[in-house]
Amino acid sequence: MNQKSIYHELINKYGSPLYAYDEQILRDHCKKIKDFKNYLEDNLGEIKVNMHYSTKANNNPAILKIVGQYGINVDCMSPLELSLNQKCGFTRDKILYVCNNIDAEEMKLVHDAGVLICLDSISQVEIWGQNFPNTDIMIRVNPGIQGVGHNDKVITSGKSTKFGITEKSFRELFKIIKKYNLNIIGIHQHLGSLFLNDKIQDYINGVRRGLDIILNNFENIKIIDLGGGFGVPYKDESDLNFETLQEALINELKDFTNKYKSVREFKFEPGRYIPCEAGFLIGKINAVKYENDTYWIGTDIGMNQLVRPSMYEAYHKIELIENRQSELIKANVCGNICESGDILAKDRSINKPNIGDEILVYNAGAYGYSMASNYTGRLRPAEVMFNAENNWLIRKRETIEDLEKNIIW
Ligand SMILES: Cc1ncc(COP(=O)(O)O)c(C=O)c1O
């Protein structure tokens, strides 16, 4: 069976639209992350390196369980993600709660679960201190320099981001720490999401900046968390070169640990890198029209199923599953939501399709299903996993009853 006929088989069996994850690709990416961890650990002597898969990228338990098989830990940022992590067998020492703007009740949940929390503003530290004095915490800093990310909305360092505590606020921070006898055991920074080879140096500069901040301001830090951001190519870029990244990183980390002796562990939080390329979104073409000198291809993949193109103007490669020998057209490929912004691909070259043709969207494994919604009452799709021999459902398609069940009529 050729690769494309697998998608045809899956959509026939499970319905449309459908998220499908290739188990082998997922495992290959987990292995890359594991190798990266091992390389750093081998070169850092006694210091541990832990990878925490960022659950927000894709929280399906089937994915979380595979991640766990590679010795990769998790980070989470909501009660549901925490619960999924726990149910997938991650013990409290393997979970990190990296949150922002949460209330005391949610903090209590994290505290009672015995999970380390990373707090990202002075007022959050104050609330934590009032409720849980004499405890260990991590702090998220904003290193102040422009972060790395594929879109302004996912740049998480610098002047225009809501995240982190900047150096200017450290004096105030230390007062609160003292008042509640809190112990900052770790410092966290996350520069942004999706850097590739052309931004490795920017990422390293950000790391250097973060490490300098620790050196100049904090004593006795045990854990340094350098966040996620590891990118995958969506268009025709090259794969992230881990050899280049790890060699550049190790120099910074060694240099730092020679000067700063209390560090016991480095953490990283790769999200997208792990499931992105394993995920495919498969849908159907319901309409084709030519209006205002433009071809419009209407699919059942709306912005509620995959929001990245409309939210970040993100590029996703798309293809007809059937190899049509029809004329190549430039078209806007859109979904079935009543919004002009509901566009999956703009001005895209594609073979002119027939109604009923199936369409494949690549790189849908990260920030795909996890950002899906029920806007305009659309049901979220099913999710399946497949490998060379088999395929199986890992989340059922939603039903109208699912969505109606919380309504008080
Ligand atoms: C704190 C934190 N860690 C890790 C990640 C994962 O980032 P990525 O998927 O780019 O690796 C994110 C994503 O925005 C994040 O906010």
C-alpha cells in the first residue's frame, strides 16, 4: 500500500475530518530528543538533563504514553493537563507546572499534587507565598531580549510579552521571597516557539543572557529550565540540526557551570518538535467555485479544527490524496466556518479537485487538536494512531450529545 492510500483507508474507516498520527514518526522524534538529552548529560558530568514534553502541543494520552517510554518527562499548564499527565503514569517528580495568571485554588491543586510550580509574576509569587509559605518554587524570568518565534503571538521574551519577571522587578521579588520564606530552587525561561537553523544563534544568545541573569542575581539555584521552541520545517526549510544546536549549547552550559556551582539539573520543554510531523489532518472537499477571479476550494477542515493558519498565518503543506492529473490551479483553500478568515491556505498551487476528493494537511500533530474548538457548533474530529501494520482510535469524534450535555435547558 502506498503511503497516501493509508490516509484514504483511515478517512473511510473513521470519517472526516480526522487527525491521524504516524507512530513511527512520533517515535523517531522522541528518540531525537532522547539523544539530545543524552549528549548534553554525557558532557555535563554529574549534572542531570531532563526533557519535559510540553503537553499543550498535543495532550492525547496515547502520545503522552509514548513520550514517557523515551524517558521524557512532561510540563503542563492546566488542571486537565496535570490530570492527563498523572493518568499516563508520570509521577510528581516528572511533572512541572509552568503556568501563568492562575488563582489560589489552582495553586492548591498543584501544591497538593506535590508538583513543582513555576511562577511567572510577582503577584503570583505573592499569592503562592500567602498560601504555601516555606516551600520550593521555580521562577520564570523574562530575559529582556527579543525572543525567537514564528509569529509575534508566540514570542515570549522581550518587551511585548505577558510572560516572566524582568530584572527590574527582582528587588521586589526578593522581598516577597523573604516575607514568605520561599526557596527559589529553579529559574525558567522560554524564548518563543519554533526556531530553526537560522535562529540557533539567537536561541543561544538568549540562553547566554538567561544564564548571565542567574549569575548576577541568584544564589544557590539548582534547576535551570531553558524552555522549548525546537522547530520543524513547515515549508521547504531544513530540519533543525541538533548537532549544531547541542554543540553550541554545551559550550554555554559548561562555561556557566564552571562559574556557578550549585546547579544540579538543566531542563528543556520541547512541545511542537515531538508530535508535529507525526500528525496529519485529513478532510474532504465539499465545494469548488471560481468567483472574483479566484478559485475557492471549500473543505470540512475549518479554523475550528486547525486554527494555526488563521491565527498565526501559518503555512501548512496540503495535498489531494488522489493523484489527480487535472490542471494545476492557484486557489484559496478554506473551511466550513462562517468567517472570512477561515482560510487553510491562501493562493496555493493545487491540482483542480473534484467534489468529494480527500485532502491531506501536513504537520498537524502539534497545536492542531489541542487548539481545536467547537466554534459555530462544529464537532471536534476523531484522532487515530497508525503504523505499518495497524491503526486504532485514540479519541472518539465528538457528538452533538457531548456538546449539549452541560446545557441547563
Ligand atoms: C512555557 C512553555 N514551555 C514550552 C513550550 C513549548 O514550546 P514549543 O512547542 O515551541 O517547543 C511552550 C509553548 O509555547 C511554553 O509556553
